[in-house]
Amino acid sequence: MDEKQINLNGAGHSSRSGSTGRSGEGGPSLASLSAEQRQRQERMSVLANAPVQELLNLWKQLGIDPGCQMLRGPETGLIALRGRMGGGGAPFNFGEATVTRATVKMENGAIGHAVMLGRDTGKAKLAAVIDALATDESMASKINDKIMTPLRTLASQKDSDLASKTQATRVNFFTMVRGED
């Protein structure tokens, strides 16, 4: 698939705002998800958090050109952000975030989804294509080895770098007792 086919330049997003249409408290618990669902959730998270240039470079190195049809979007909109006082109080809406989502259907019938913060429609399309290819047994190991593993390594490296920088500026506070008052 070349850049023209999936239009990776990010042009052509729509501005739709509104809620997700869900009422209630979040989604299913991790314990209730199947292994395949947890794996897909992790894959979608890695793709959403990956730097777009790194994702493009890894995609180009893969060297494949699959055909796909856009089922949804990519479209950009707003989602409501919810919070709880002290982490356990009553939920309240405290703001909104811009998200972009896309859904594709590959020639073999595999469907891929992507939802990510921001307005990068090209990244959302590419992430949806990668998600769809990863659900195909014949492509899953290639996608995992050539795209997902390097992205996980990069994310781990960034986390380690941030932890090192945080540790370097850590201040240890302590109290000294100066006798009895």
C-alpha cells in the first residue's frame, strides 16, 4: 500500500463533536477480556502512542502494498473526559479531548480499527491498516516482528529515559529531631 492509497498526509479530516454514545462507567474489565482482545487492545495502544515518523518508517520497511477500503473516517471529534475526586468520588466531566478514529476493511475481509488522541488522520488510517493486517494469521508474525516489537522497544526506551531523568532530580526529604522540646 503506498501513501497515496491511504492518504497518509493527514488531509481531509472532518470535525465532529459529541460523546461516544456510551452511558455508564467505562468498558469491560481486563479480566473479562479474552487473550485475543487483550492482545489487540495492547497493539492499538502501542500504535496510538507511537511517533508518527517512526510508524511510517517501519511501515515502509515492511514493503507490502495491501488494498483496503475505508469503512469509517478517518474522522476527528471530541470525547468527554471524566474524573473522580480523590480517585473514588462521584464521576464528573472535566473537559474534552480531540481524537481521531478510522476503520478499514482489507481485501481478505479483515477489519482494523484505530482511535488516538489528536488530529493526525494519516496516522489513524495507517494504524487501522496495521491492526487489520495483524488479525490475519498469515501476516501477524511479520507485523509483530517488523512493526510492533520495534515500537514496544522504543516505548520502553522512552519510559526508561524518563525514569532516569526523574530519578536524577529526585529530592529526598527527611525530618531531623533536635532533642526534646
